[in-house]
Amino acid sequence: MWNSFILVAAGLILLCTSFAIDIDYDSNAMIIDGQRKIIFSGSIHYPRSTPEMWPDLIKKSKDGGLDAIDTYIFWNVHEPRRRQYDFKGNLDFIKFFKLVQQAGLYGILRIGPYVCAEWNYGGFPVWLHNIEGTELRTDNEIYKKEMQIFTTKIVDMCKEAKLFASQGGPIILAQIENEYGNIMWAYKDAGKAYVKWCAEMAVAQNIGVPWIMCQQADAPQPMINTCNGFYCDNFTPNNSRSPKMFTENWTGWFKQWGQKDPHRTAEDLAYSVARFYQAGGVLLNYYMYHGGTNFGRTSGGPYITTSYDYDAPLDEFGNLNQPKWGHLKQLHAAIKSGEKLLTSGTAMTKNYGNGINLTIYTNDKTGERFCFLSNNLTEEVNVDLQQDGKFLVPAWSVSTLDGCKKEIYNTAKVNTQTSIMVKKQMDNEDKAAKLSWMWTPEAMKDTLHGKGNFRARQLLEQKRATSDVSDYLWYMTSVDINGTSWNNATLFVNTSGQILHAYVNRKLIGSQSGYVFQFANAISLITGRNIITLLSVTVGLQNYGEFFDLGPEGIAGGPVGLTDNSNATTIDLSSNTWNYKIGLDGEVKRLHDPNSPHARLWRTSAELPTGKPMTWYKTTFKAPSGTDPVVVDLQGMGKGHAWINGNSIGRFWPANIADYNDCNGECDYRGPYKADKCLSNCGNPTQRWYHVPRSYLTSDTNTLILFEEIGGNPSQVSFQTITVGSICANANEGNTLELSCQGGQIISEIKFASFGDPQGKCSSLQKGSCEAALSLSAVEKACVGRESCAIDVSEATFGSTNCANITKKLAVQANCENEMFY
């Protein structure tokens, strides 16, 4: 057994305000203060929500059956400038972990400090990239020194707050680096040396709990190597003493601008979890359990959306994503019922052929048993376990069997409600007059005349020029045309993206977006001096891949040139003197801040200017009443950035429409999941609604400020709340069906209820060939007028069905409303 991580010096123990917790492990269990455990964990990234949201998110995680909360630490937001740190507000990870402990949960600290996470630049601060001689994620002394300084600072902060379990705190595991094994091949021997150094540096921190490395097959001891993916049942640690850990079970997938909404079914996610524990899994972490929001300019990619919902069990706003949350809650309870046997018993697997496997965990002394019966096929099968009974196992599913005789859960049988979320316009009492807008144009006189703040005789790489303090970098030069004008010319610009707006002689001549592309546009040039102004725009920096940090942004090196199509003359402007300006004039003047000293710039007019690129808009509004999450509907806007009372709610881009293909409305949970399966939202804006945290709002007047980059119309902008509109559920006989609304709403009406063999899906449920006469009345009696209810699905509740030998189930559809309207 690997040596326990515990403080043993009496003097150190006396200094602790609480008792040290002994964290140990073997191949079958996490051993916490001598108790053998399996662990369910969930990722919640503290900067993707607000401190006011944290207690509710943590409570719902615990209610969902989790034992631990996992988070990355995001270097670039904590150290935006070298040796200048920020741990305030939603960056206060110490407070976050203390709330985790107060809730009675464990914590997992993933320092990285490379995090990927679809986060801007993978969590690296761009100043690190800009240090001369630095090479990231390899055996580079400059990088390793900076990484060690930041890692040590985070560890020291945790020690000072007594957050490690060895100090009586919640943190039971810590991670160094992240998924390096996926790309280590590209770094060759330097990569291997770097991994060895990472392990030694981490162990030297003396944190008193185990360290992990994910996706690192050659992780040095005592590192525990772990697995990330959609399925990890076939993963085997590189040390026979190490527990089998699934550090990222991807609960859904991220979304990019221009793409559709991904969805991973509750059935498949539960199947992945059950298969992992069937195969000897010890710890599983859901990535994400709550995805949240990419506030500010934190989204990476490039092109990662502001919403990081991830189709997680808790949605972007903190609502229960049903049925996923409830289905997993029931799975956790089922697996936990066998915890003693899973962590201490003897395991044996019988193969029944054709993808059917029975895994038996046995207490050799008492004979107690706990079983997993899995069907990896895409069609159901009948399995005869002889004296233990016969079982119908649905396609692509796992059943847990108490005593190996009684099914207590099946991953394909969803016995929890589906919540249909709705967006509600503000109530009449909340509605003021239609939003009244002020506006001001982005000041561009300087840049359109070619004036900048610094110059160079080359086309600079955007990260190096801006240190990523803004999405925007202006490139400006001029060219003299002698003789006759060029009336049939082309401007061409090679750029690494992500967006380019081109101006010639103060007029916008075209825009384009992409990863790496050539912009080419017809222009006319006058005799004499012509001014070329190029605005390069980033939409999140790259965050993944070998040498991703070296990927150029902007018009790095070009070439940029002009062609006279009349005589095929070409002028290469790449080595011209280029003037540069970082950011927008409105950013410098802090126009996003309602208290900006430049308030005189805001204008009103009888007719609001719309469709005009590079325009700022401002309005005021009253916060919606109640406690339901708030969103702002930015339909009609193009692309830009939004602020509420000076707080950034992220980039917006409703003009970016997902294509119409591959949304057929059907989603078959069977078979391996991949990110392009079960897509929706075809033909609609990638993201139309944007989260406005309640803590950003005041009870008095609130201010919304929008910067519109490509031209939009704010007249359709509105504020809405998100809540459960209706609920529906199916539950098999022998289960308890739980129904609930949220936000103080009650179940106002039972639209459908049938106990027997009901048919159809949510919103289209129908009676089958048999039904109990008391179906509707029994559900109404149990649920109407209540926020939640629980129904025993049995003939004792509903009476006889005359359904012969078929498996009976209950189907219900209900509405939720505010009690005042009931």
C-alpha cells in the first residue's frame, strides 16, 4: 500500500484548527480516515459563475449524490500581469473550497496550470508567452521557473487557509499538468524530461494528499495517472497499486460560434458511469457538472461561445438539467449501495457472449454479492442467470443487481422527470416603457487616418503586440500611387484570424472571419496617398494542441498587398512602416462603465441608428422580479460585447447562424457517443440569450451597454427569466416518481397521467391498451398545488390495470405556474 499522506508531527497537528484527515488508497478504493470509499465528483469552475451562485450549485451537487467538487485554477485571470495577482470576487477560489467543505463535500484541486477547458489560451497568461526565450509546456527553464512560482503560490494559499485534507481541509487530491500525454510525442525527449520535473516539483510541495496526472500513461510515481473521455471502462492505471480514476467524464460538449447545440443523453452518460464502476472504477468526475458562463473575454478555442452550458447536469444558470441530474442521482445511490463490496470484495466477470457481461463483487466471508449486468449491444437481450433469475437488459445499458438477484437500477430506464424550460417575458408589473436607447459611434478618426501609438516595419503577431489586453488590434499603413489611379485593384491580406475588417481611405470595404484565410476585395485607389487600415479581431485564443501557444494570431507576417488588375502590377506592403493601435477608443474611455467620465459622448436621436458597425448602445431597465435566472435576449444584434452595470457578461454574436443540416429531431442513445451526435438548434443563432447573474443587478435602475462591431438593431433586445414551464416523466412499476417545479412555482395542472402502458414522448403522450382508472385522479391528489410530490408507482396507488403480463409504467405531463396565478 502506498504510504499514507498525513501529518504525523505532533507539533504540526497541534497547530491545526481541525483534525488532519488521512488520505490513502489502493487499487480498489480511496481510503479516507480508514474508510474505504468510491467517489463521485463534479467539475464546477468558480470563475464561470458568481460567489452568490456557489452555495446553491454546491448544494445541488450534494443533493445529486456527489461526494466531491473539482475545479481548475486559472492562471491567466489570477496573474493577468506578471506578479500582479487577483483573487477577488468570482476568482476567490479559497472561499469556493471553504463553501465546498461547509457543505460536507471533498475538493479536488486541479492546478494545471495549463487547463485547456476551452478557456482563453488554455489558462496561460499571454505575458508568459511574450517573455523572450520562453517555450511553454516543455523542458524550458524560464517556463518552469514561472510555473513553479505560480504553483507554489496556489499551494501556499491553500496551506494558509488549511484547505488540504492533511490539515483538516476538504482537498483530497491535487493535479499537476493536464492531458500532456495526448501531445507529448511532439516534444520528444524534452517532453519526457518536463513530465518528470512536473512530478518532482509537485511532490516537493508537501501538500499531504496524493497528486494525479490525467492522460499521462507514463506518469512517474507517486503520481496517479488517470483517464479523460466519454468512456474509460477499459482504462488501466500504470501502477497496480493505483486506483482507477476517470477525471473527466464529458457530460456533453462545448459549443462554438456557428455550430449547433450538442447533447449527450442521460442514458448514455449513465451507461458510461456504470461501465466504469463495473470495471473496477474508484473515482469518477463529471466534466462538467455545472458548465456556467464565459464572462468577459475568457472563452478560448478560438470561437468558443459565451455560454459554457456543456449540457451538464446543472445548466448554465444553475437549474437542474432534467432528466440528466435526477437519472444520475439515482445511479449514484444504486452504486453506493454496493460500496462495501465494490471496495473490499472479490471481483469476477462472466462473459455471456455477444457483449453481455456479468460482474460479481463478493464478500468471501459472508457470501454477500453485488452485480453489474451490462449489454453493449444496440438491441435488448434476455439474460438467464439461472438461480439468480432472468433479466431483460435494454440495449446499450447496465443493470445494477442487489444480491445479484434484484434489479435496482438500469441506465436505459429513466425514472425521473424531464423539465421543459421556458423563457418568460417580464411580468406586467415589471415592464417599464420599451427600452430607450442612447448611442455613440466608436471614435475611429485617428485609425482611419493611419495614426497609431507605435510603429514597426513588419506585420506583428497579435498576441505579442497586445499582450491580449483587447480583442482588437489596428494595423495601418499608406501607399502612394503615381500617375493614374487604380480603379480595378485588389487588396489581399493573409491572416491567422479570427476576424478582419478592412478600410481603404476611411471606407469599410469588407470583412471576413475564419481560422486562417486570405481576405481579397476589389478596391479603387486614388492618385497620391492612400490609407490602408486593417482591424484584426480575436474571438478567444487557441487553448489546445501541441505547440498551440505558438499559433499566430492576427496578420502576423502577412503578406498584405495590392494588385492592379489592369496591368497585373503588385505591390507588397508587408515590409512597409505599419502604425499600430491596441484596442478601441471606447475601451480606453471605459464606455462600458455607467460611471465613465465620458458620459457626454452618449447621444439620443429621434431615430436610433441601426445596422452601423462600430457603434456603442446604452439603455436602462428594471430587474425582473423573483429569483429565477435572468437572460438578455440579443436578437437583432450582430457581434460584440455586453455589460450589465459595468460587469461583462461576455461576447455576443447572434448574427452567427448554425447551418440547417443534421437536426432530425431524433436522438438514439444507443451506441458510442461523439460530439456530432444528437444535434439541435439548426438554422438559429448559435447563441441568442446571455446570462445576467442576479448579483449583477440592483433593485433600482440597471444599465445595459452593448458594443456592436458589425452592425445590429437593439430595438428587439429584451430581458427574460428562465424557469420550468412544464414537466413530464415516465417511471416503471416499483419505482417512486418525483415531480418538482422551481423558484417557488407549484404544479398547477396535470395535463396527462396514465398508469398502464402509455405511449409517446413528452408533449405527445397517449393512453395505451390498458390503464388504471385512478391514473389521473391519484396524481392530481398527490401533486396539484404543491412545489413537489412523490408517487409510488404501483397498483396500490392506482388500482388494477388489467395489463396482463406487460411491464407497467406511469407517464405524467404537468404544468408549473407561480402560486399567485394558480
